[in-house]
Amino acid sequence: MKKIYIIATTAFILFSNVPFISFLFEENYAYSNADSSFIYNEEAGKGKSFSGCQRLYGYFLCQHPEKDHGDNKLYRTFTIKPWRFWEWREMIFHSERFGLPYLQPKNGGQ
């Protein structure tokens, strides 16, 4: 009986990470620079991606050369929630967004 529960749980976790299923539960990821003069929100299903964020942030730094000095890192303003097993596929295959340092959002949190 214990074996059936393990198999069912494993199958449920794997099924929940199938792209067309996990799409229903995707989180909108948010990013910012240190002084919050650049803010970007990834919106699930709307064509806004992490690679688009990186390109826009590079363009932002080119347009604001004063920001290129000091702390010009891009930060994630969302917390990592490992208990949300339907996001494990994103955490594994798109780990660069989760590898960014965390910065508490200025507006009080997410």
C-alpha cells in the first residue's frame, strides 16, 4: 500500500510539471535593480520572459550610464517557494532567474 502512495505522489508531481498543466499555476516573477529605478514583471502567458528582462536591463544601463557605476546588479524581488512542486521544472530548467540575489521589494513585499 505504501508503494502505491509513493508511485501516485511521484506521478502527480511529474504530471503537475508538464508545461500545459504548470502553465495554469505559473507565478509572475518580478525583478529590480538596487534603487528600484528599473522594475520588470514577467507575466505568465503574456510573452514577457526572463531573457526579455535581461535585454531591457542592458538597454536601461546603456540609457542611464550613471547606473553603470556602483551596484548595477539585477535582483529578483520574488521569494523562492520550493514547496510549490509545480514550479520545479522552472527551477531546474530556468535556474538563472532563481540564481539572482534577492532584494526585498520597496512596496512591502510580494
